[in-house]
Amino acid sequence: MDLRLARSPWIFLSSLLLATVAAIPAQAAVDHQKAATRQYSDVQVFLRELVKSHPKQVQLFTIGQNEAGDAIEGVKIGSGAISNLVVSTHHGNEYGSTEVALAVADSLAQNPLKGQAVFVIPVLNVSGYNHRVRWEILSGHSWDPNRNYPGPCGTEGPFTLKSTQALASFIDHEKIVTSATLHTFHPAVVYPWGMGTPDLSTPYDDLFKEMVQGAALESKYPTGNSTELIYAANGAYEDYAFWKHGIWSILFELGFSHDPSVADVQATAQVNVPGIRRMLEQAPRTRAEKHGFSGTCDDSRKSMDRHDE
Ligand SMILES: [Zn+2]
């Protein structure tokens, strides 16, 4: 028997297997088994372990405290001159988005983006996350954190929550250039404006289209204008970041459910981490200059806001 012939199929299969493994982005460090039951304290442990595993690349930071005294923490990954942001879980029930933020942090820690420092905040709404509710509850009043920012067409706030005020101060102070905000549950990657107006265009529609299309190459999620693809919402973070500062602000609606299974979460992370990385990599290096809003607001569009994404 010719041993060379006997071995060759195995050698071929081995190299094929290695090539396949090499093509899959490494995300093994995030154990999504806990996705549905993870508490904020577990997220804090994860962040500390990430710092310990990658001490040269990763630093812990806090943007401030919420009313209950919880520190809203994140990790800064890389040391480049351009500061970008991934913020997740404005809505406490959207744990699928928290898991993707952890997977993004892990991917960036293993392989930071050149020339960038990326800040990742996995959970903005700590009490909501711990209780798996959308809202942040203060003295019996339920606030939607992603309607809590000032905006040209109004808001349900502004800044009645320490969390949203802390994030607003943070993006100003750190001079964030590009921001990804992560939500669940109906797949879409979208750009401003997302508020109640018939005047949805910005001077950067073409550039924004390139950003969202690049972000959705693997996920194949629908892309486009926020109001057109989702619904009008006044006082949202993603519009605020662009309107106030000219931050290139992209909203990710991830997955297909507010209650994704472990397999769903793994699949969602698998197809979105590369797109979020690419979006940050290819984004402009300076903020947008023409970020004011000169259109008209249409109050009747407020009734379109379903408060469910
Ligand atoms: Zn949401």
C-alpha cells in the first residue's frame, strides 16, 4: 500500500480544517451561555478579566454613577489618537446587545484597531439590565433612556437620568468621532435622522450609506435611514450624538428577538462583530462639520414611536 496515497486525503482535510478555523473570528473568550441571566456584576467581572488578559491594550474606565450608585463602566481598547465608542443596553431588556458588546470588546482586545482607542460600554441602563426591563425607573417613574437626550424635535427628558447625562458628558469630554449604539430586536443598521420629521436627509447620506452597508456585509441586515427603517423617536442618543457634536452615529438593531437563545446570541455576535469593526475602521477620522438640523418637526409623528426596539 502506498502510504503517501493513504495519508494525502487526511493531510488535505487537515489543511482544510485549519483554513476554516483561521477564517472564523476568535470570540471564544465570551461565554454566551449566561446571556439571559447575566447580571451587571458579571459584566464587571468580565471587564476586569479582559484588562487582566490584555493589560497593554485594555483599560477600565467609568463614565459616572447612576442614581443607585452603580458605576457605569467600560473598557478603553487601544491607544490610538482617534476616540470611538460602542455603547450598548440603553434598554435593560435587550441582553442580546450586551452580549454583542462583550464580543466586540473581546475581539478588539485581541486585535485592536490601528490608530484608534475604542471605548466599549456594555451596559448603560444598569438597573434595567439587572431586572430585564426596558426602562430605568426613578421614584416610581419609568423613563426610556433612549428618549432622554435633547433633540431638535423634542424629547421625553432631557437628562432626567444620571446615566444619559453621564454618557453625554463622556462623548463630549473624550471627543468621540464615531459611535455605534447597540439594541435588539429587529435587524437593521441605520443612520440619522431618526426623529419625527419629514426632512430625514443630512448632507452626509451617501457617506452614511457606505458606513451601514459595510457594517452589514456579514449580517446582511437591512440598512438605511433610521426613521424609514424603524420608526420616528424623539430624544434618542444616536440623533443627539450627531446633532450636538457631528459624531458619525450608527444604530445597530441586532438579531431577531428580545429573548434570544444562546445559539441566537452566538450567531448574532458572529455576524455583527466583523461589521462593527469594519464600520469603526472605515469611518471618517474627524467629526462631521454640518450636523445642525434645519428641517421641520412634525409632532403627529410622535405617535409612531412604539418604544419596543
Ligand atoms: Zn432598544
